[in-house]
Amino acid sequence: MRVGILGLLIIAWSLLSACSSTEWVHPNKPSSEFITDYNRCESIVLKDPKLQQGNKLMLANATERCLQKEGWRLIEQP
């Protein structure tokens, strides 16, 4: 049951995000530093034994949480 609800939420989010453009922004860093921070967060997440099961959605969510802890925010562009 949980997988069905999660699947529906992912599909709904995908449909809604197809209508808009988003961008990661940081209040104190230029956008050119996003890739560096993303790669660092991704390597931290990949070292976490709890996330080494290969679930890409879990890895992506953990990477996004790490980016948010670093101060990056995902904003919608008009």
C-alpha cells in the first residue's frame, strides 16, 4: 500500500514539475559551486551503509537533504 501511494506521489510531482523549471540556489555561493557541493554530498551519501542497498530514490533524497544542509535551496523559475 505504501509503495502505491509513494508511486502516485512521484508521478504527480513529475507531472507538476514538467510545467516549470527549477534551479538550485545558495545565498552566499555562485551557481558554479553547485556541482562541487553536489559531488561532495553524493560521495558522503554513497559511504552511508544504510543507503548502500542501491535504491536510487533513497540516494537522490539523501543527496538533496545534504545539499539543503549546505544551504542550497531548490526554487521554481518563472
